Amino acid sequence: MVLVIRIGDPKLQKVIAKSSFDDWSPSLRGAFVPPFAKINGNSASYRLNTTKIDKKLGIYTPRLTLYVQRVSGGYRRLLYIEFSAPKLIYGNNFTEIGVSDYSNLCDVLSKSLAKKGVHLSPNQLRYAEVKTVHYAKNIIFMDGTKPTSVISYLKKAEVSLRKKTCETKYLNGGDALHIYTSSRGLCVYDKLKELEKARKTEKGNLERDSWCQQNYVKEFLLTTPNTFEVLRIEARLLKRETIVKSLRSLGISVPDRPKLKDLYDLKVAKAILLSDLAELEVAMPSSVGGREPPDEYLAEVRRLNPDITPANVLMLLGEYMATEEVGVNATRRALGCTSRQWCDLKKRIKGYTLPQSKINYFAEMRKQINQFKLLNLDDYRGKVV
């Protein structure tokens, strides 16, 4: 989450202590102490992140960025406070937070900021504007289901055809799926494998600041069955306008400039995650699978469609195999189909009855999001299935 605090007159402001100015990079003296530093272009930025000492002690702290922007009549100073709420409270985001943690979050965030020389009361933070918010749920599998299998299945969604500005990335050897635009993203990844990779480097990962939870999870995994798997789903709303538009489209009332108090809501988290999941499910081709081998699939197609011609049986078989082995988007690119040709092909395929998939990952993900049982790794410690 990213909160935005507007800083007033630089000579009178009391949010950022003068004694902390030199802790920032570059020093904040250029932003608050006359003569002010010259700005090249339209803005300048100053940063204060977690120190090496804090990391060594395992202390998670918010990332702070002060932007000084040139505007008509002078300058505007905005303080961005970026943090992970569960990491701030518990030191990890395997442990999920709920409505009961709200007051504690504001208190802990206020105290953490004070140690950095930024003085904002818990109440000021409750009414701080939100620029970016991530809603997430850890989906637990203990039945042998592997997150990589789920991700491989989800990759077949025809998402890029539904959003012209959308890009899709498959990260870390297929252990993560990132579907995003400049204002919104959906991330699905193998939480444990992401953490394992982060021990060497966080480059290319979907999650930042994994260092703070390494020891906790490493100790936990020593006492839990090998069948314990975690698939993490994150809906990322990256701009204020996107937050407002997305929530209102779901029938959730929100002000034009939502505050922390408006968005820290379980109802909102569930609605956003379920909406993104539903959109992904709609984008799944009807032939996606986990069904029979090609010869059995072919026989089942003929059984379900007695009047189908051999040519159309081959068309459906080819579409099935291409979807399973190559992927929808890659197949379309390889064929060089125009939008109209692709739509015509999809219409022909939809005219037939296809075998039902034996896989229903979406049902399990929906179930756990609807229940929204807050995950605590201690509940699974030493658990045998």
C-alpha cells in the first residue's frame, strides 16, 4: 500500500523532523531549508528506505519517498509511504491480517515512522489518501496440488486479447504469472518458490522485502508436511483513479479521494479478488484441460457431436492440443490471425459441445477467498494429513 501525505510550507512543516534530514538520500535540506535546491525538470525525489542495520536485526520498515513537484505558482511536496501491512505487524505476509488488526496497524505504522523522524499520528494515517493498494490472499493446498500446476493452467487464459494494453509475463521459470497494465495488475505465484529464489536475489520477483520473513518460514518448513503449498493471488490497484473506478464498478461506495479507512475493508478485498478471478476464468478457452489424452479427447468430441464432420473434429483436436501445449496467445501469433479471423474461429469452436474439464482450480480459489480464513503458519505447524 502507498499512502500520500501533503507537506505544507517547508519552513513550517512538522511532519519530518529536521534532525532526520541527513538520513535521506539526497539530504532533505535541499527540499526544506533555504536556499532550496534547484529542480532539474519538473520534479525531484528524496528517499529513505530500510537501513542495513534494520535489515540485519530483521526489522521491517516502510519505504519513504518525498516528491517535490514544480506546479503553477510554486512547488508541491508529497510524502509517499509504501508498506506491507502484514510485514509491518508480523514481519511476514504469510500471516494474514483482518479487520481486528486495523487499529494496531495504524499504531505500529505511526511508531515505525516516528523512528525514522516522520511524525504522523494513528488518526492522521487513517485519513491519509491512498495512491496504491494491493489486496491478496494466500491459497493453501495440502492435497498434493502444486502451485506451478495451477499457474500453468492459468497461463492458457486469453487475457491479452481482452485487454489491448495488457501485458503478461511468466516469471521465475513459470512459477509466477503477472498480468498487468499501467494502472492495474493481477499476480499469481508460488509463494514458497518465490521466497526460495529471494534468498539469492529478489531481482525478477513479484514481491519486495522478502528478507524479513526468511528465517521465520525456514523454521516453519522444518516442521510441516511436504504437501503444504501456498499459491498467492494479488490484485494490485496502482492509481487512485483505478481504485475508485474498480470499487464503484462493483457497487462499493468510495469517495473520489479514498483514505486508508475507506479501503481497509474485508468486503472490498474479497470483491476485488473475486472480480479479477472471475475475469480470468471467463478468459479461459473452453478446451483447456486436464482431460483425456488426444485420442480419447477426439473420441469424446465425436460422441458429444454425432453429426460433426471429420474436418471439424480435426479442427477441435488441433485447437485442444495447441491450447494445451503451446498456449492460446502463442498459437494466435504463430497463425498470424487477424482479430476477425480469430473471432470467426472461436465462434466455430463454440458451436460444438466439448468435454468438461476435470480440473477446477477456480472453485477452490473462490472458496478460500470467500471464506477468507486468515492464514497463520502456526496453525499448520507439524500438521499431518
